[in-house]
Amino acid sequence: MTTHWTDIGASESILEGSAIETLVGDQILAVFRSGGELFAMDGMCAHQGGPIAQGAVCDGCVTCPWHGWQYELSTGIQTINRQPLMRTFKVRESGGRIEVEIDG
């Protein structure tokens, strides 16, 4: 399996404490900026497919706007049952752009 970095937008498109939703191939991703770092994970909540990028970001976690499920941004671990329910992706800034690493 090969991996590659995919440009998803300008660095200024994600402000501190916010997120964007993006489609890379057939994968919906949510990309967050929290604590000055970028994080990327599945864009659909593992519970019932809610739009995770629209969730509130606080203390390194995101809360799904539909039913309140919380996930750690860095690991995808659900904060109550401590299971890794959300897939996470490597993300970086390069030349004023945001790039996500996707297997393909």
C-alpha cells in the first residue's frame, strides 16, 4: 500500500479551535486546529455518522454535534469507553498549505 500527501487547502482556512470538512478520494475527513497543532480524523462520527467537523473543540477533544460523543483529536479514542473508534490521519503544514497523508 502506498501513501501520499494530499493538499486540502490554505493554512489560514483552519483557525484555532475550528475545523473544516473535506473529501479526499472517497474519504470524508475532519481537519482541526487545536493548541496550535493540526489533527485529522474520519469526518463522520462512529456513533451515527454525525458531521464531526461541526463539533465543539475543547481541551484536545471534539464533541459530535448530534449526540455528544467525544473523541481525542490525536488518537480518535472515544473518551468514555476509551476505544479507538475514529481513524486518524497524519497532517502537516507546508508552504502555507495543509496536507493530509492518505493510504491509497
